[in-house]
Amino acid sequence: MKPTQPEDGIVDLVDVVLRDGAVIQADVIITVADVPLVGLKLRAALAGMDTMTDYGLFEAWDERQRDRHRERPDASDREQ
């Protein structure tokens, strides 16, 4: 019997990243002829919006979006 790889591996990975989140951090120094020219400090957080707001990120943005949607009714509401 030939071993098979589960097809839902990527789906599980995306689910875990969106649910729990991931932080990627990198320090990069760009040099030319052994002379450092540019330094970069990079940090990225990847998670679902529920996880982000649970950790206090994007709270103001989320509240503005919710307020905007409360003020503007859906297209289905306008048709009635």
C-alpha cells in the first residue's frame, strides 16, 4: 500500500494561523562592499480579526467599521 499525504494539511495550517496567530520578525542590514547602508527592522502579525482584537490590535479600526455598518443599512434593507 502506497502512503498518502492528507489533502487538508494546508487548510489545517491556515485554520491554526487564523485562530492562534503568528508573528514573523526579521532584522535586515543591506550592505554594499561591506558598508552597511540600510537597516530594516520588520515585524508582521498574521491572524484572524477576532484574534487580533482579542490581543488589542486593530480595536479602533474594528470599532470604526462596525459604526460605519450600523449607520449604513444593507442593500437588502433598502429594497423593502
